[in-house]
Amino acid sequence: MKLQIGKSIKVRKGILCPDDPEFDLSGWQGRIIEVSEDEDGEVTIGIAWDSLTLKEMPELYIEISEADGLD
């Protein structure tokens, strides 16, 4: 799959949050807003979660994200 800004995505089963593996992101969906690659070739994808995903997110995930300065 070619990662393109604006494309809709759905997280595959078994994918854990890279910032906090306590959270399973399986089934979360949204749109790609950023694609970047570091000097080692590792790709990072910025995602704007859709309203259904935001509604179902665990409150603890939101609190930790805000405390860590994540969008």
C-alpha cells in the first residue's frame, strides 16, 4: 500500500501503540495527515482519527497523550 496524505486507513489487528504498547490500536481508523522517514529509513505516519475512533478511545489513552504533548 502506498502511504498517501488524505487516504483513509484502518489499523490492522494486533497493532500496539508505538508510544505506549499498553494500548491496542486494532480497528482504529482515520486519515493520513503526515508521512515522514528518518535517517534510518523508518517511516512514521501521522493520523487524524475519525469521530468513531475518538468516541471509543480509552480515556486513559487521551489523558496520557495530552500529558505527553501528543495531538
